[in-house]
Amino acid sequence: MGHRLSKIYTRTGDDGTTGLGDGSRVAKDCLRVESYGTVDELNSHIGMVLTSGLPANLGETFSEIQHLLFDLGGELCMPGFVFIKQGHVDWLEQELDKLNDNLPMLKEFILPGGNAAAAACHISRTVCRRAERLMVGLAREETIEPCALAFINRLSDFLFVAARVIARADGGEVLWRGGGQE
């Protein structure tokens, strides 16, 4: 386990840099920091999803996702370390398949909404996609483990399907009318 913070401010970042897990210092706006910062933001949104009245079967899954996102953030913060493995991607795919098996085929686009928990899932999904875009950009410059990219990609799919399940359990999905039609 790394260092524990007894004092929250250190003043070392006042010059616009931050320390990575390996001790190196980088600009606070570099792609690595943007990537793990966005994963942290996503984790916060998942926390909101957890407070929004989920069906019981989803609470444990979302809680596990939070832990894995914290691991992913650690992996991005410590170049060369690997926390997210193929088993995590496989697990998420299994959870996704379980949810998707009970949904009708998608025939229309779905708008974010339906209820508070579904809307929170959609917000999480869009933040997840942003994290993925940042990680892809980072992977062009530095080494990113393929499983980390696969996990974040699969997670956005999971969040979309979870939003559908949650909306359908309470009020229904909001379908796009298309072209401003009424």
C-alpha cells in the first residue's frame, strides 16, 4: 500500500505539476492525469448511481465496478503497473450479458432519462466514453495495457444496458422521436 496522507495539502502542485504513483512529476493537464482524473470523475458518478435507487441485483455489481475503477485509476497513475486483467473484462462481459438477455431488441434510439437512476447511468456512460477517448490518446504516446482499454470500453456498454434495465423497471425508457416529429 502506498503512502497515507496525514495532511491533504502539500503545496507541491502549486507550480502546475502533480506526482504520479512512481514518484515522477508531470503537468496536471497531461493525458495521463486527464485519463485517471476522468476515471475518478466516473467513479464519483457511479457513486451517484448507487444512491439513486437501483434494483437490488445491480447494487453489488456497481459497487464492484467502483473498486475496479479505483484500481484502473491506480494503474493509470503508476506507469508500468497492471491492475485490470482479462478476468475483469470477462466478468464485466458476463454481467452485461445477464442484463442484456432480459431486454427487448433495440429498435429506436434512447434518450438519457427515464428516472433518476437511469439518467445517472447515462451521465456515467458519457463520462466513461470521455475516459476511454483520453486513454486511447494516451495509448498513442505511452504504454497502456490492452485490458484497461477493453475494460473501459465494455463498461460504457454495461452502463448503457444498465440504464435501459433501470428505466424499464420504473417508468420506461425515453425513446427518441426522430427529426423533431411529434
